[in-house]
Amino acid sequence: MEKYRATISRYGPCSPFETKELPSLEQILLKDQLRVNYLLKGVVKSQLDDSMASIPAEFGGGEYVTTVGYGTPSREQTVIMDTGSDLSWIQCKPCNKCYSQKEPIFDPSQSSSYAAIPCNSLDCSQLPSSCSSSCAYVIPYGDGSNSSGVYSYDRLTLSPNDVIEHFLFGCGIDNEGLFQGTAGLVGLGRGKRSLVSQTSQVYHSVFSYCLPSTPSSTGFLKLGEPSDASNTVYTRMLTISNDRSHYFVDLIGISVAGQQLVVSPSVFRSGGTILDSGTTITRLPPSAYEALRSAFREHMSAYPLKPTNGLLDTCYDFSGYETKPIPTSITLHFGDGVTLDVDSSGILFDDCLAFSGKQVYRLGIIGNVQQRTYEVVYDVGNERIGFAPHACS
């Protein structure tokens, strides 16, 4: 059984938000780096400390959103979809501090199915929380962004005929940061509090999405096994140390224009690689990135370079061309023989090579630009990740 939700860019014409003006490249890259910094700190913490139950401190700044319904009667809420987070949360009344969002802020007092989770419950004991009468949660993101409030449950509506009872989520009454426009986020990580885990009896811990190639296009988020997997190739989903939230894959190589770069698989494997929906630019080990950049520049030598901004250091000036050139091809290689031919829309970002060698803790991240137009299937139960090309435009 599959359930579909539309997935769109926050800034495209299909976006529900009133403000659709694209942020500047500098703003996008700054937000992206903030996410990477705290995503990686969360990974390292879980590798070093397995005795503490904690909510990973990821920055939920992904550019793709979907709409779900909370409460009875159902109230639509537009949320960021985030594979780097487990706990879902939305802003709730009465707000102590809330930012501007598109829909009316959710009022739990108007939902007949809402309840705060009591302090003495098993669900509350799994959070590093404080208690008075109800279970409190706090998610600090480190850059000033945060959400805190009451750990709760309510009815979650994915479609008119598909309702999840007693869905655990954070009802945030103190929220600030770079989530403006959205109501919060939906956590699609591997942890026990994620939407994936909470719906495992119905959807068998399988979900997938397709991220569209342009802000004006629409992708999708699916829950459940794909009805047609004939075009899907699967690679192993790895578990690194004690990290049970993030999706690791065995990236071992990269090809440019059909020629595999001379980079040892151990370079990629030394720190591991995460597949993430909320990071924009792919991060590679420095030596792997240098090889990629050199080969890419060689194949794109007919086009003039332009000044760069630091994070992205290979940018082109296409102003003299009537139509923008299609960049040379890039292929990602995984350890079990699976390859992913990056869509042409996923190679350049604002006319710059959408990869970076600026890592933290040696960890690699495959960002959402490189995932464009593919249906990316997360089969958590069978510990595998699938890729099906041309699933959306």
C-alpha cells in the first residue's frame, strides 16, 4: 500500500507560501553549512556516547516541503521533510514565541484527539526532558534556531482515507530560526520517534520521495512499498557505530564523463557517507573532491569560469550562451556495484559545481541537489536504499 503526498520547493510557484522570492546564493549556502555543522555534530555525538537518549541536533533547513493534517478536525500544516531528524514538530498555540507561518498555528485545544504525554509514561522516559505535569521537549539547533514545547500525541492525516492515530510529535510553543513559512518539520529518520518508525505496522518501514528538478515542478513523498520496483536498483543501508537515526550508504567512487576517478574507496569509507534530504550541496572528502573538480573543469574547459564564493569554487559564466549548456556527466558508485547517474539538473547549482570538499569530522553527505528526479526509496526494514530514475521532472 502506498500513500502519496506532493513534495515541492519552498520557493516555487506551486509553493503555498506568500513569499516565493528565492533567497540569495549566499543565504542558501550559509543555511546549508549550518545544517551540515549540526548534522555532523549529532552523528559524532551518537558515535561517542551510546548511553544517553537524545534528540539529534540537526538543523531542519531543507528546501522541500509537504502538507499533512494534524488533529480532529484535521488542520493542514506545511512541513519540511527531513531525513536527518526523528522527532516531528509543529508550532502550537498558545505561543510564547512563534515565527510567521503560512497556515494558522495549530491550536491543540480545538482538537478532540489531542493529548499531552504525561511525565510518568514510557514515551516521555525516552526523551532527555523536564517534567511538571506534562512531558517537555527541547531541540536546540546551535545557531539560535530551536523548538521547545510539549511532547504530545494527536491524529495525523496523510490523506482523507489514511489516518495515523496517536502520532507522537512535539507541540512547539517556543520556536525560532530559519523555518519561516513552514509549520515545522516531519522527521523521516531511522529513530523510534520518526514518522517511519511510528507507522511501521502499516507501511513496513518503507518510504520514498522524488525531489523535482526546478522550483516550479512538483515531486512526491510516498509511504509504503513502491507498487512498481522494476526500475529500482538497491544499495545497502549501513549502520555506523551506534547511530540509529541517519541513513549511511557505501559510496566508494565517482566518475566524470564515464571515467572513474582514481580515488581509493577507503577515502570515502573512512568517515562514512550520509544520504540526506535537507542538505543542499554534497560534501566529499577533500582529496575526492579535488579529483572531481579537476576532471570536471577539464571537461568543461570550453566555458569561462567566474569568481566564486568560497564553498562552491567551480562556477561558470554562461551569460553569452542562448541556452545553458548541459554539464558533463557525473556518476556515483556504491560498494555493491550500484551506480547513480546524477541527473543533469543535479550537477550545477546556480551555475556552480554542486559539490564541496569542506567536510567536518571526515563525514560525507549526498545532498538533495544530486538526488533530483530520482525516486529515492528507503527500505529501513531490509536495510537498503533504492534509486529509480526519471520519477519526477
